[in-house]
Amino acid sequence: MAQLINSDVFLAFSTYATIVVLKMMFMSFLTAYYRFTRKAFSNWEDTKFGKNAEERKKMLQTNPDVERVRRCHQNDLENIIPFVLIGLLYALTDPDLSTALLHFRVFVGSRFIHTVAYVTSIPQPSRALTWLAGMLTTFSMAYRVLTTALFL
């Protein structure tokens, strides 16, 4: 275990995994920011800053900007969690450092670009291509894990 923790690949993985997990956590704050600035809430108790009951009722609404950020956050959950799990297993296969760094950097870069494309409504296929880059990177690491662990 100590050898793994001192491994350059594991340290690189830890760095990049932490970056994307923090980015995913940031999306919660971005969602809250959009909710407050658009005055669009899902729950009655969240509207307590309304001046009266009528204003509070108006705050119970679905806003397209809030929903866009929420979908982006959901997409992060669907992609970053598999990356972290598969990336950890990938680091255990003792890959070449330069190859591992390429995988980690492509994934992290694709997630940041995906978020910018999603939140700012950049036309397709920009978002789809960045999603695909991240997904292919995760599949590539998974292939390495399976071929190493199962001798495929």
C-alpha cells in the first residue's frame, strides 16, 4: 500500500480526481447561485425571503437556466464518479506515467470544457464531443484494467 501511495501515477490520479470532484461540488454552489438570482425554487421553505405569500408562490417555479445547471451537475455525477472508481483501479495496474497523465488530463479538460459548453449554451456538437472525449478516456482506462486484471 505504501508503494502505491508513493507512486507517481497514483499521486497524479489523486490530484486530477480531486480537481474534478471539487469541480462537481462547485456545481452545487452554481445551482444555488442560479436559484437565488433567478428566484426559482423547488421547495416552499426555500422561498422564505419572499415578502408575502403571493411573492413566495411566484418563486416556486422552474427556470430554464437553473435546470440547465442542474442537468450539467447531473451529467458530472454520471461521469466523474465512474472516472474516479475506474481511475483508481487503473492506477493500480501500474501504467506508464505519461499515458496515465494523458488519460487524466484529457478527462479533466473535457469535463471543464463540457461545463462551459453546457452552462453557456454553446451549440452542439461541442458539448457532445467533450462528453465523448471524457467517456472514451474512461473506457480506455477500463480496458486497461480489464486486460491487466483478467488477462484478456
